[in-house]
Amino acid sequence: MSLSDTGRIPATIVTGFLGAGKTTLIQTLLREANGRRIALIVNEFGDVGFDGKVLADCGVEGCSEDEIVELANGCICCTVADDFLPAMEALLARDEPPEHIVIETSGLALPQPLVKAFGWPGVRNRVTVDGVVTIVDGLAVSQGRVAHDEAEVARQRAADDALDHDDPIEELFEDQLRCADLVIISKTDLVDEDGLERVRATIDRDRRPQAKVLTKPDGNHLIAAVFGIGAEAEADRETRQSHHELAGAEDHEHDDFTSFSLPVNFPDRETAIARINSALALDGILRIKGLAAIDGKTAPLAVQGVGSRLETWFAESGNFAAQLVVIGLADLDRPAVEAELAG
């Protein structure tokens, strides 16, 4: 397995607005992977539109939005919405974990919170953010826009209740640049030299000094430029702050997480669900998972809770430790969690 210099699996985050060229970049990375096992995490297949020869339009029997599928070319495809951490854990639990992980963001959400998620327990010792790659639409920026179709980007943002609709699209663009280790300018064949200079000047206003800018990349050059950056971005968040972070809206650093285990026993499944949901709703709670004992049952109740989503099912009977693992921000109120679970 190819690991980074840190001994962890490298991950590349690819961001950029609709139409900037994220799909083209990822297609190239997969085609030129030379047998390397690449795990690809995307938001929704319907929004990606990969070429059938690369991912067969996800036309693999048994593939659904909640599954991980190993494709014939050695690539692994996984779709996620709010469950990034479960997807990562599932990839890492495979008999043959991926050699590199590529994460395609929607372009509507900021890359900074995703980088921060790599500090979560269970991930930070196994995976490192090798680099954040921002794709910039050269033609659009040369013409004074930040996206090919700003109206469509606005429509998508309005349709997603999870996004902050008050942020101007220009700020999102700036935040993508502020987080990048590599900026790739696309569509340069449609831009003259004067226009390209305007694009570079726009990028330079917000890019990190360490970030490189790449134009007119070909396949082999692209692989060398994108893989092996070695940024360890999760340990360098202070140089990647978004507008909100700079304004003090977020004051937790990448290592400000905690996890602890609690022994749990519930009278019945309904009570368990109610109490766990109450604990998940507390400030600072990111996830609750594990096995719970239910009175009168020999089988444990398996628990997977992320945000407002909670799944429970009875696992196979046998010896088990009745405990739930709580993952959250370092300043969460542990006594309050214990109280909610105890009822």
C-alpha cells in the first residue's frame, strides 16, 4: 500500500464550482492511476455525471447511495451526504484499504469543515489530507464571474437547507482559494493571455502563499502535481481560515475533539432511541456509536448516530461490551451526555 510520509493514507480534496472542471480532473486521475487503489467519495452520483467508461455511470449491480462498491478497474466509489465519518470508517475497515482517497466536494460547501473532519478520532491516525485542490473556471473568472453559471449555483444553494445562504458567492470562491494547496485553472484554451493574467491576479489576492497555480495540465503532469503534495492540511488549519473563522464564528482547532465510552443499559429499544436522540441533540456532539444492552434481550442493540440521523438494529447474540462511544468537540458537556443516556 502506498502511504504518505506520515504512514497514513493520503487523501485529496477537490473543490470548485459547478462547471469548473472537477469531473474532468477526477476522470483523469482515475484513468492515469496505473492500478493504484483509489477510493472516490462524492456527494451525489446525480450531480457528478462521470463518463460511463470511467465509472460506468455507477451502473454496477447492487450499487446504491449507501454502499461502497469496488469497480473492475480497482477504484472504490462511495456516495455520502451527511455521513462522511461512517464512509471513511467503512473504507478503512476493508481488508484492502485504499491507497489514496479522493473526495469531490459539491463546491457549494466550504472545504475548511471537511479538512477539520480529518481531526476526528478514528480518522486522524489513519488518514492525512495530502492536499486541497481548487479548480478555477478560467473563462468565467477572466470575464468577471466566479462560476460558469452563477444563476445555477445560486439555485442549487437555495435548494440546500444545510448551506448558509447569506454568504455571497464571491466569498465562497475566496474561501476555496484560501484553503487550497494547489489551484488549477481550467479552460485556459478559451482565454487569451491578457485574460489569463486577470485570472492569475484574482487568484493571487486570496490564495495561500504556499499554494501553487497550475495551467494547461496534461495527464501525467496532473498526476504528479495532484498526488504527493504532502500538505498534512488537517495540521495546518490556521493558514486556511474561511471568512467565518476569521470573523470568530468558529473557534475550534483541528485537534479540539474528544471521545469517551460509556456503559449503557436500556429497558427497551424505544427508550434507547429516545435517550440517544436526546444526547445527539446536545451542543458539541458529533457522533454516538456502539452496542447497548436491552433488558430481556441476549442480542445487543447496535447504534450509529450522526447529527440528527440515528440508526439502530439488533446485532448477533454473543459476548459483547455494552458501551457507547461518544465523539464530539472538546468542550462538550460530558455530564449532560451521561444524564441524557441515563434518562
